[in-house]
Amino acid sequence: MPAEREPHIGTWLAWPHNKEHWPGKFEPIPRVYCEIVRALLQGGERVFICVNDEKMGREARDILALSKEEQEAVQFFHIPTDASWSRDHGPIFVRDASGKLVITNWIFNAWGGKYPPWDKDDTVPQKISEQLKIPVIQPGIVLEGGSIDVNGRGTLLTTEQCLLNKNRNPDLSREQIEKYLHDFLGASHILWLREGIIGDDTDGHIDDIARFVDEKIVVCAVEQNPEDENYTILQKNFEDLKKMKDQDGAPLHIVQIPMPDPVIYEGQRLPASYANFYIANKAVLVPTFNCKKDEEALKIFTKLFPTRKIIGINCIDLVWGLGTIHCSTQQQPI
């Protein structure tokens, strides 16, 4: 599986339409997706958008209001979805031994059966495979894209809370799951963190806590306030990462990124995290949350990605759906 920082043909999105995922707050969500699309175009990406039907496609085009040049870089696919979290139900692209692109189509069960129905989401990789004429393989177990992160050289980051959760693959041991990750994603070296942040309904997805930015550098979300409920969890992850090594036995370089101030809406703690960034070809899209930590986070990403433009996108509304930028995107490598 190529690393996210490696060159892309484009980025997959699914146009938001399920109002139940943003109860009482759906109206601003399509506009946030507009910002994501425009940032991706700035970042040198083609953008592939799944829509349920032609009507939704027209509505999306009207909201996007793309120029003629931009329209050439945005392509719509009539592939119905239940949710718009393309990271988790979308195709995970890998290369076979000859270097040819292949789609891995894992089973999607809406994060342990939490949000029925999910039958449309579960068919998305197969339908993309059919439309793109890219071969598809079926590993046959449950896995979401947001639960893993790779360095492109054989090392994969994940969490015990998610992949070992009984609501995913209850009959599989850690060793058996590692074999699937090896056989279908080329992961020769698996790094396990304990758990994810409070408010994350995905049972500890890695893309809210720790991410590779190159072969050896991992950014790790750390909470500095001892009174915050994420403090102990994230300190533990940071300490564990400092002891971990890559596929060659070399130590990783761990860079701390702050957690934003708690985002609470209607009494619910939301999974706001700067770790939910997305690496485009020429830009990095970083979620922001209307707090002072935003500037600090953006400065860190500017240092980490000197050749890419850092684009902050206000996700204070989007995160009410319990995900932000990385959750919404899925890269298609060259």
C-alpha cells in the first residue's frame, strides 16, 4: 500500500446527503465539502465524487460553481452511498508485485454495526473497480481505511481498540489480523497503539491520533491539559510510539501536535483532532476548530511539509458528523 504522501491520480469523495449524520446541522456541510474540493484542486489533485444520482450531481455542481478549467479536474460517478466517509468505505488502493494498481475491497459494517443501513457503502469499492476497470480483490474481513496508516515501506500503524474490537472480526486473533494486513496491504511490520480519543465513534481510528508524514516521522496528537479526559490516553500513545521502530529496526521520529480545545455540541464531546489531515499532491489540508491551537498546529505542518501548501479548513460544523477531512477523503495512487 503506497503512503498517502506518494503521488496521486486523484482523491475520492462522496457527496454529503445523509442528514441523520449531522442532526440539526446539515445545512453548512455541503459548503465545507466545497472548501475541501477547492483545496484539493489547489493541491494538484483531480477530484472524483460519488453521487447517488443525476439530481444529486446537479445539486453538487450548483454548489461547487466550478470554472470551466476546474470542471475538467472534477469527475462525478453515479455510485450511491449511505454515508460520505470515503476513507472508511472507499477503495483502498495497493500495487501488486508488478506495480499494477489493484483495489482491495474490505467488508464495511458501519463501524461495528452502529449506523444501519450500510449496504450501499459496502459496495462502493466494487463499483469503482467496475467503472475504472481496475482489478479488485476481496480480503473477506472487516476493515476501515481510517483505522490504518502506512509509511509506504512496510510499516503500518493501528490501534487495538479498533482492529481487535469484537464488533469487527470477533473470530480473528491479533496474529490472524496481522496476516491479513501483510497479505493484502504488504504490511510487514505492524505497530499497535492502545486506543483513540474520546468522542470517536469508530472505536479508536488511528487517523485521529498518529500519522506518518514520511518514512520515519510520525505526528502524534498530545493533550497538554492533565484535566482533559484525553490526557492519559494520548500520553500513553506518545510514550509507546517513542519506543517503536520501523520495518528496518530504526527508531521513529515522533513529532507532537496539539489537540484543539474541546469541541462540544449539544452536550457531546466531538472527535476534533488536527491528526485528521490529508496529504494532497501539492498541499496538506488541515482541519481547524476556531481556537488558538489552530495557528500552532498549522505552523507545525508548515515545517513538516516545506514543499506543500498548508490549507486550513474550518471543520467546526463537519466534526458534528464525528469526522473531518481525512475521514472524507481516499487517495488513488498513480
